[in-house]
Amino acid sequence: AQSRRELRRSISGLLAKSTTLDRAVRNELLVDQAEVELLLPCRIGDYSDFYASIFHATNIGSMFRPDNPLLPNYKYIPIGYHGRASSIVVSGTSVRRPVGQLSPAEGSDSPTWEPCQMLDYELEIGCFVAGGNSLGNPIGLDSAEEKLFGLCLLNDWSARDIQKWEYQPLGPFLSKSFASTVSPWVVTMEALAPFRCAAFERGASDPQPLPYLSSHANLQSGGIDLRLEVHLQSARMRAEGIEPLQLSTGSSQNMYWTFAQMLTHHSSNGCNLRPGDLLGSGTVSGRERDSRGCLMELTWDGDLDHPVPGSQRSPLELPTGERRLFLADGDQVILSGYCQRDSYRRIGLGRCVGVVTQSVG
């Protein structure tokens, strides 16, 4: 941690002096972003995705279990699953619609093999691990912050119909592993220090985290005040010169679990995390409808106070008159995020962009 802080201070100092450097030196050290191809920010060895937004978990649970949306473990344990690192791609990479097994149609006993019809995006935050730990040696919550390198934007594309058929009893598999998109650079935790905030305020009736997931420091400053946005632009909108439509805004303050808690829990059984591992927050959603972080939620007619069965949906209408329950071929999804506070420079996380292309096979 100390070496990366020293490197950051050196780079910041150099950039601060760049106005006094002669043009030749500036041209040698700095490259126009428009002239470069941005790649994945690091070699990602492992990827685990969590379910940290309680509003997302409650919305999804309400669609299928209106009387019991949250399972008993949710408020005790950061829920997650092991994702596929090999299919993580950088922003700007097109995403091919997956083909897979879909659940049997009404009146049939057999599943079908066809292109996904319920393709969705998920507005997430990614957090890269620094340092890691050796096998069998957990990372305590007091040490977890030192193991968090920085944040990026993450779109964990989801094939909802494939997911519906496969997720029981072991959770998502092919519905998630076909592609996940990240923004091309990482904003370090040191740069985000002015925007740290208290962890999510739990309800009076909520249980407190078990001791290994609880500390005063995490409670006081484990959160991050990060604003998130989702825009969508169909192929027709692009052809007609229509700007992307904002679908929702969100906030990382709606995460029930902090990244430090996620990392601590991940390693609590002795699992060894390594530099460059990626942790995903899970879909970041808020209480209001316009803060829902995926189409599965945005088009759902229910809400937290008035849940309805999951099949009751209303499509979104685009400026062209096109309607969407889920993503169509040619749709471009744009995630963006930034931190902003008086007396500090606004810090952006850039954009995380992907265009859906037609399936093959």
C-alpha cells in the first residue's frame, strides 16, 4: 500500500508541474486519450460477484416471493458467487447475445435451445484487490481497506431466461459467464478518500453484523458517495442522431455491505485472494423506481411497498417509439459514474459501454 501511495504522489507531483515543462517534455510524457486503444486495466485472475444492494435483492425477491422477498441469510452474510474472469472485456467491446437452454414452454416438458430473449444489463461497481493473502490466512476487517486498490464501472450482462432455468440449485452459470464489461481505468481508493462516507444505515430491527464483519471504522467510513447513471441508445436512435436516453441514476450508498466487508468475508474461510482479482458489487439499485439498476427491475410494475408477481411488467418507451422489456440487438448500454463534493475536484470513473450484437448458432 505504501509503495502505491508513493507512486501516486510522484505522478501527481509531475502532473502538477507539467504546466512549467517545455512542450517537448509534455509531448513525450503525455498521450492524447483519443489516440490510444484502452485495454483491460490489469490481468484479472479471479472474479467474484456479490449481491450487496438490499433494494435490488428485495425487488428481485419480491417478484418471485412477494411474502418473503429476502432470504434469512441476506442480512447476516455478503451473498456472492464465483464469476468467470476469462470473459471480462473492456468498455467498447461488443457483446454477442448468448444462446442457451430456456425453460420449457407452457404445455411442454422439454427445454428449448435458442437465443436469449431476456438479455439484461446490471449497473455495478468493480473493486480491484491489491496484495491479497496466502492460502489459509483470512484478511481481517481492520486490514481489508489496505487490500482494496480502486474502483471501476462494471456491467455484468445477464441472460435472465437462461438464468431462470439453470440457477437452482447451485446459482448462475452460463447466464452470466458469456460477458462482463469493465471501464478501462481504475480510480484508486486514495483518490476517493474525500468521498468516503458512513456504511449503509441498517434498520432498527436489522441484525448487526457478526463480529468479524463489524468495526467502528467500517461503520463510520466504509461507504463511498458515488453517483451512477445508465443510458441506452438503440441502433435506430444512433441512425437518427438521437442522444442516449437516461434510464436510471443510482448511488453506491445503497449497498448494504461495504467492499471491505465483502473482501473480509471472501477470505474468511482461508480463500487466497491475489493482486488483480475483481470483486463486483452486484446490481446497485435504490428505493425509487428511477434508481433501479437493471431492466428486470425497471420494467417491473411492483415496488418495495406493493410487490406484484414478476410477470406484471410495463415496457420502457424510447424516443423513437421503440419499446423495451429487455435489450434488443443493436442496443448500446452506457454506464457512467462520478464522485462530487464541495471544495473538491469532481472525480469520474469514465464510461463502461457495450453494444449488443446478434447471436451466432
